[in-house]
Amino acid sequence: MRIQGFGGVGEIGGNKFYLEARGEGIFIDFGISYSARRRFFGWFLRPKRFSLLASLLTTGSVPRVANLYDRDLFDPTGLAAEALSRAPKLDVRAVVVSHPHTDHIGHVSLLRKGIPIYLGMGSYEISKTRETTKPAKTVEDKIFADDERPVQLFRTGARVRIGSFEVIPIHVDHSVPGSYGLIIHSPEGSVAYSGDLRLHGPKRAFTEEFAEAVASQGVDVVMMEGTRIREEEQVTEMDVERGLTRHISARKGLVAVLTGLVDYDRLRSIVSASEAAERTVLVSPRMAVMLETFNRLGVMPRDFLPGGGRVEVLVERKGSGMLDKQDYHGWEREYLDRILERGLRLFTDLDVAAHQGRYTVVLNSPDDVLDLLLMRPVEDSLFIYSTSEPHNEEQEIDRERIDNWLSILGMKSIQVHASGHASREELAKILGTTRPKKVIPIHTENPELFQPVLSRVAPGSTLINLHPQVPITI
Ligand SMILES: [Zn+2]
Ligand SMILES: [Zn+2]
């Protein structure tokens, strides 16, 4: 089998791995490379709509493959066609997506509509919800909303035939529902692909199940994510829940928590901690819609939805600032109408300002910090960063800006977080179970740090260092 890494090699995310056997191939993930985006683009330096594909191809942000992309994205000036004029064609039978984070699925949006996408129900539903509720949409965000792509949904343990490949998805524990590791058999060898995973979340047994399946099926190569191969720290989601409970209970003023839109484990921890402190959790309409999706997927109980008494909807005042219906459009207007029809109450910053000790406000974006101004936080208020520490310049600037606002508002801040990724010791445990002949580090900036771990837990294993674009044969 030939393995070629078009993204996710020497970088965290942007996974795009091409596996080929007997001339047929499949892509495993087709995510957005945020490191490439950061190198060439910024807040105001964005590709133009009509030459998006040309900009991405020219900067090497997406693979140069002649027959991969949607013809509608080819610019009239011919730049994209030029960039692909000497590019090879690949016989791509399908794209298999491990989970719904955009660094794994995002650039499926650019692909030719005829390529079938194989993914779990969770990845599909969560991506669709994220897409329809996104405030400003670009071509890059449109993956499934138009329903034009052939989609094949799989469940854990399924045996999925794609040409001469057999793909077996096995669920893993990660910070979003519907995350899978993949075992891929072909007439020219077999591979296990970790996706993103961890061993310290509520679903750690899923990851153990994947590792055991890899061991029992005896694959040639394990492609293992190593986001945190440098890190020893092992904070679990249970630690986070305890930490949140302690901090929230100790406060009488406003508590705001910044967390990711799709991190369902974290939302559950925030709700439990708030309940212990007799606070109701307030979420944005966008997050409320995502909670409904989680509920449909069976990973979030009904009483976590608005109206269940634990979580309610916080509406941002827009336009006139008077909650005028005209200020809300599209899905948001529909959602708010639906909430009101059910006789439920909508909350605003005015409610929070008047009763600061009654609520925990969940924010999903650094920009939401502006809403805190209207909530007039009293002295004993707290801002909780429940996201990873900033790990690039852009995120550092975001955090600095939030900190500036917090100092104006007189709010203290703390960090309470557990990662979606396995620490070094967890990776050692997983590799110790799988005992692979060969290991290819992926989704990491430190592939070389796998060597000492492998020597310790799987001494017979060989480390293979993949280079971007360069194919290897296993
Ligand atoms: Zn990732
Ligand atoms: Zn992920």
C-alpha cells in the first residue's frame, strides 16, 4: 500500500492522507490546515471568493491533484487550472472522515461533488448544524448544507467496502461526539489510523476498544496522532468538573465560561458544576441548536435542552437593542420563534445583570467577551477559560484582548481545561496495547519524540517519519 500525507504531517491538524492499493485510492480525512492558513492569511487578508481555490493551491494549502476539486471553484482567469496543469490525477474512490473537527473535515467543501464521503452519523449531523448556524459563511464552510454530496454513514464496528479497501471504524474518546479511529485493510497491507483520541475523557473505554481491535487485527502500520507527545500532564474531564464546581460555587457574582461549541463533555461538566452552585446555564441560540443535535444523536439527555430547567437560552441583543423580531434572521429567527411558541422564556444580558449569582454564561467565541460589558459584572465575578492554552500568535492576541476587557470589567480569570488529546503516557499505553510493527506519527509537531516512547513500550516497532507529499510504500 502507498501512503502519502498531503496534510497532518509535521503539523497539528489539516489531516489529508491518501492511501492507494492496486491503483485505487481513498483519502482519510480532508481537513483545513490552520498552520498553512496562518502562514498566508489573516483577519483581513482573506482569499477572494472567486479565486479561493487558486489561492489555496498556489500557497500549497491544499494538494495539487488534477481531478479532485469542484469545477465551480475554478476561477475565470484560469489560475487554478494553471496550478493544476501538470498535477497528477488520482483514482479517488472516497473520502473517509474520522470526526467532525474542521481540521479533519473542513476542506471536503472544496471537493468535486461526485466523490462519496464516508463518515459517522455524529460527524455528519454536527457538521451540518455548525454549517447552518455559522454567522458568516464562506465557500470553505459549505460542506453538506446543499445536500449535493453522496454521503455514506457508518457505525462503530461496521465493515465498509470501498473498492478493494475494507474500512472498519471503531469509536474513540475525543472532545466531540462521533469520533472514530479506522482500521483499513487492502490487498496490499493494512493500516490503523488513530484520528484524534484520548484516554482521560468519560468515554475512555472507546479508545481502549479501538486499541484492542488494532492489536487483534494485526495491522502493518499504526498512524498515531501525537498532538501532546511532549506533555506529561494528565488532567481528566472529572478533574475539570471538580475544578469548575469548586470555582463556580465560591462566587456570588457573574460567572462566564469560554468553551468550544462542540465539546459536549465540557458542557455537561459546566452544567453539573453550575447545578451544584444552584446556577442555571445560559447558552447562545447556536449552542442550543447544537445541543438539540447532540440529543438527537443520543449523547445529551433531554433535560440538558432549554426548558429542562438546567439550561436556558441567552439571546444577544442586536440592531435596535430592543429584542425586535426584525433584528433576527434565518435559522436564528426560526429557533427563537420555536422557543417562544413552546412558552419558554428567553434570557438577555439584562436578566444576568440583575441576578448575577443565578447564572453561568457560556461563551463560544473570544468575540463574545463584548456581551459581558452589558452584564455589568460585580466585584466577585469570574471568567473561566475552558479551552486549550493559546498555541499560536493569533490565539495569543485573542487571549490578550479578552484579558484587556476583563481588566476593564474587573473580572478575575482562571483556566480550567482537559485536552481532547492523549498525553505522552496515554499514547504510551495505546501503543503498548497495539504493539505495531511500524508507527507513523501524524497530527504532531514533534514526531521524533515517539522514538523514546516506542523503545519503552514496543521495542520491536520501527518509527517511520513521513514527509509532506512524499509517498511511502509499506
Ligand atoms: Zn485534529
Ligand atoms: Zn479533533
